[in-house]
Amino acid sequence: MRSLVYDNEFRARARRTQGWGLALLTVAALCWVWFGVLLLTPYEDGDGGGSPCPTLLTSEYVHHDDCVEARDWPGLLAVLGGSVPFAVIGGVLYTSGSVSHRTAEHLAEVKRLDAARD
């Protein structure tokens, strides 16, 4: 009976680890979506009083001097770079939880098959 309690706790920890990994991957995905929104939406030039600069990827005026200086590249790269730790740690946690859960299922099945054979 004690092994069943331990097995249930082990599986619960594995599911919790998977959940944390999925949550961190979701945060990373939201950062990537925000990066895409910032990259694909028009923005104001440096003085704020002029016409909006066109989007970066769909514009033929990408190298217009006022717009190039007004674009907040460090902010864009900070959003993208900030998503990397969330993605890496989330991937590791989700994989670790999945492997632990699958290992517990495998050991339970082997134990069941051994008991059925005897």
C-alpha cells in the first residue's frame, strides 16, 4: 500500500512539473506574439508629431532615416531575448515531467505484467 501512495505522489509531482513547464512555454509564446505585434504594426517617428512610420516587414520605406531612428530596437530585442529563458526552462520542465510520468506508467505496467505472470 505504501508504494501506491508513493507512486501517486510521484505522478502528481510529474504532472505539476509538466504544468509549470507548460506555463513557462505559454509566457514565452506570449512574448513571441508581442514581438510580432511590435514588428508588424505602424509606429510614430521620433518627434511624435509626424506621420506614423509603416511596419518594418511590409514597407518599401524601411530605410527612411526618421523611421529607422525612431524604432525602439533595444526594446524589440529585449522582448525577444527575454522569451529565451522562459522557453528553455519551460521546455526542460515539461520534458522532465513527461519523462517522469511515462516512467511511472512503464514501471506500473511492468509490475502488473510480472504479477500476472506469477
